[in-house]
Amino acid sequence: VKGGIDYTPFEASIETLLAAISRKEVCEVRYKSFTADAAKLHYFAPMRLTAYREALYAEGWSVDPRGKPRQKHRMVLAVHRIDGVEQTRLMHDFEPWSAPRYFGFPECEPYRVKVALSKSAARYVRERKWSDDQVFVENADGSAVLEFIAQSKSEVVSWVLSFGCEAEVLEPSSIVEIIKKLIAKVHRLYNR
């Protein structure tokens, strides 16, 4: 796969996470986020491993380990950014969260998106499921409007821009502004 990740160096972390999932055990995870300069220690109750766009993610709960482990918030960790996983022997009784499948991998609170599509883009979009709640309205000329709930601003922006001038975000205005700023930067870059 183009842009694929070699998970060979992460086999030990994957095995530890899988064992912790089956035993319902909290782990100490050293994790270096995309924007961080150094790894940070997290207490993490892994619930499942998920493959998404050629990458593997551990989904679970951030945990307060003092006393009986308590859930703090949902957490999604890119496996290739894990710097090490240790078992803690702290057991939990947490359940995985269940939620509708929205566009994008969890990054922010879900929000509604409305995108106008040209005829050619509509043909491609119509054939796929983007979100559990999507509404696809086709116009007489073959163009369409797709409405859906997303949970990742960066993925919506990237997805819309992948269509070039064949897609336009109508709502929310915050995404429209992000795209305008990106287009202005690209325009300056290529007009030096």
C-alpha cells in the first residue's frame, strides 16, 4: 500500500495491547503524539485495535489509576507513535464506547457538514457510505449535496480538497474558512 507503515518494530506493543484487551487490564503507554517533541506517559485501558486508512489505532479509555481505575475520557492512539507499553496489573470493568460511525477518525466533537458536489464528484460519492447518518440529495443535472456528521476537521478539509473544484463546503463556516486560508497559502506558494 502506498504510504503504508511497517509495524514490525511495534509487534511487542501490539501483543501487549491485545493481551490487555482480553484481560481488561490497564497499561502504561509511552506515547509521542504527532505534534509533541517527547513521549508522554498515559494510563490507558485498551478496548480494541482498529485499522483506518493504512494505519493501526488503539481505542480505549484514559484512566486515573489511583485506587480503583476510573475512566477519564476516550482516547485513540496511533500504534506507530507508541514508544512502549507496560502491563500494570490494574484490572478494570470498562465497556467499549458505542457510537454511530461518523466521517473521519475521532479528533473533535461531532459536527454537521454540508458539501455541494459536481456531477462527476457526485457519481463517486453516491457509491460510498461516509457516515451512518448521511443524506445524499441529487439534483436534476446530476450534481448533489451530501450532508453528514464528521468528527475530524482535518479529514473533512483533506477530503473536500481531494475533489479540487468539484466539491464545495457549504457548512459549517469554520471549515469554509480553513479551506479559504489553505487555498490562499497554496496560491502564494505557487505564485512566487
